[in-house]
Amino acid sequence: MKTDTFNQVEIIENVDDGIYYLEHGWPSDLIRWHAHAPYELHLMVSTHGKVFVGDHIGRYQPGQLILVGPHVPHNWVTNKDEPSPVDVRDMVIVFSHKSMDHMLQGFSEIQELMSMLELSQSGLEFVDFDMSQAIDLFGKVRDASGMDRLLAFMQLLSKLKAWPHKRTLSTAKLTSPLTSSAANKINDVVQYIADHYQENLSLGKMSTMINMSESAFSRHFAKSTGNKFVEFVNRVRIGRACIQLAETNDQISAICFDVGFNNITNFNRHFVKLKGKTPGEYRRIIQTNLGKDKAIVKPTIAMP
């Protein structure tokens, strides 16, 4: 059951009550950097690429399951070399905080879920959640209506609450939504950075590209992403370096220049700042852990 593009946009922007199910194929105009008031539970079904949640930048693959809280900017950017078109890239459930508040007023048991929803303000990933089970649970929400949809949705949330391996993604809680016009412009810049991170990217160049003054662009960019422009570019570059460190045997100095840094000292300094270890240490740990960098970048969290 697919929902057309117009209704998907309309639903996400105007959810007040209720539980909505959406699907996105790829390519799609809906795949963009954006933020909105409802919660979004996002399951990647196919393709590989980069995930942006708040100030977190990482990789995604089929099976990734993330709960994004209200007004947290997010996007999943599919690798350009993926076969296309894809009928279903992701399955999405959208619901409002108002809906949860209404249920809490009637059922005290809903309180058990509130700590999980609070963590979603930083983006909350359910690490290694069984993909086939997730697809089945999402499918039950998709195929149900009325009270049956509510019951299927609550079963899904209960399973997620009980899942022991969770991690928050963004280091900052972003709760200040931009206007639609400004958000679209920042989305264009984020997409450009993701595609051109190896190039010389400057605040002036990007502000000119979207016809903003440097001061306005800097303010809107920080509000949307939780990072200053230069910090965000460095995060993208370090994120790409992490992938190369994990997946290749290239020299660290070669990776440094390949991802857009001009000197190894600057690269090492930013890498340690963001990852808490040198590139060499990061690579050794990755190799020891069979390439599962998600287990070491941030610890999983025990839910109360």
C-alpha cells in the first residue's frame, strides 16, 4: 500500500492526531534534509548510503531502525551507484506528541514509553533489531485501521521499548524548526556538502549558492543542523574517512587528502575531537571488531 507524494507531504506537515504509515521509493523528491513536528519511526528496507540525524552523520544499510523526535532534522542519502529505481526504500510511521499525551491521560502504562520518546530528541537507533520482525510489525500497522492500527502500533512501540541495544545519535537536541523556505535552502546545502565534501567548501560560496547573506546563512545552518558550517563539513569528511578506514587499507595520509583535508595535522586533530581516538587507533579497533564501528562510536544505552 503506497501513499502518493502529495499526501505524504501533507501528512508529515499536518499530523495532529493519529498514526500514519508511509513508504518511499528511490529516487524520490521526498528524500531531503527536513524537520517536522511529528515523531518519525524510520525503517530502511533497501539501499545503502549516508544517514543524517541532528548533528550525527553515519552510514545506513537495510535493517537500520531509527526513531526521530519532533523538529530533529534528518535525511537518508542513498549512494548514487545503487541500482534504481527501488519500489520501497524505507517504511515510515508518523505520529504526534499530542497523540501520546492523550493516551497517557487515559492509560498510565503509556508512561513506560515516555523515556524512549525523550531520547528520540537526539535520534534513537535500535541497533541490530531483527529486520524481518521490524518489517512484519510495520506491515501490521500499514494493513490495519481504526482500533486495530492502534493496537498494532502499541505492540511495535512495546517491542522497541524492550529492545536492549539502543543508542542516541545526535550530540545536541534540536528543537527549533526553520521556516519551510529556509529549511529547503539548508537542505540544498547539506545535499551539496554530501556530494562535494572533497572540494573547497566555504561559507561564502554556500551562502551565495542559496542567495543568503553569510550571517543569515550561518545562523540558519546552525539552527537546522546543530553545527556551525565548518564543523558540519568536518563531520561529513571525518564520517567518510571512518568508512575508508574500515573498508580499505589505504594510507591514512591518502585518506586525509581524499576526504578534503589539506594537511594531516588538521585531519588528526579533528578526528580525535570527534571520535576520541586517532585514525590509526580507530582502524585497529574496527578491524578487531570485524568492521562494526557502530559498536564503538557510541555505547548503547540501557533504558530505565
